[in-house]
Amino acid sequence: MDDRALERLRIERQALFTSMAGAFVRRAFDEVTEGVVPEVTLTLQGSSWLAGTYRGYEEFSHYVLAARLVLEPAGKPMTYLHHGEEMVIMHEFEVGGRVGGPEIPLHISVRFGADGRLSSLVIQPKDQALFDQAVDSFLRPQLRYGETG
């Protein structure tokens, strides 16, 4: 692939991810899932209730809905790096929304399918322990409210 074609491909990939991030903010979850292949795999590193591996549209959609409950984009520009077929994004989030939770950068490693949509995502918080603690602390009152007995 020549340099111009490679640069166009990188710009297209960044545009797709940026569009998906915008849909996440607007809670347009169908638009988010349009950007992934049916057999998508998403892995969030860590030990929080949100951590784990999600496979396929349905599990990916469940992750997106759950993540939106706890994560609010910090309003800072995303940073993109390209390494061959992989794109790495640095995106900062406020855990717990805008209620004073910590701001934590997430490293998101993305691979693409043959059709140009995302096929895999691996998300690694920059400060894993702080992220896990913040996610679980934010949700603890909500989970306790739903408990019986």
C-alpha cells in the first residue's frame, strides 16, 4: 500500500472511531454497534464489575450500555497512534460521570475487519487500580439499592 493510501486508511479509521465515540456520548447506541463486525470482541482489563471479555453484537451492546452508566468522556481530544493493522487511542474519561469521580485515560487498542469496521478492542486503563476502585465505588450505592433482604 502506498503512503497516500495508507494515510487515507488511517484517516478513515480515525473518523469511524470518532463517530462511534460521538454516538456513545449522545447515547445513540445503535450507531455505536454499526461500527463493529458481528463477531466483535471487546476486552476491558481489570477486576471491576465492568471488566471482562464481551463477544458478538449482543454482549458488545451490553458493555456499551453499562459503560455509559459509569463513564463520561472528559471532553479532551483523543490521541491516535497507528501500528500496522492496529490503531491505539488514548481517550480520557471521568469515572462516575460529572459527580467528581477521577479522570482516567484509557488506552484502547483496536483491530479492524476486512470491511473496515472494528473487529476487536482491548481497553486498558492507565491506572488500573484507581479505575477498578472508582467503577465499583460509583456503582456500590446503586447495586445496594436493588438488593433485598
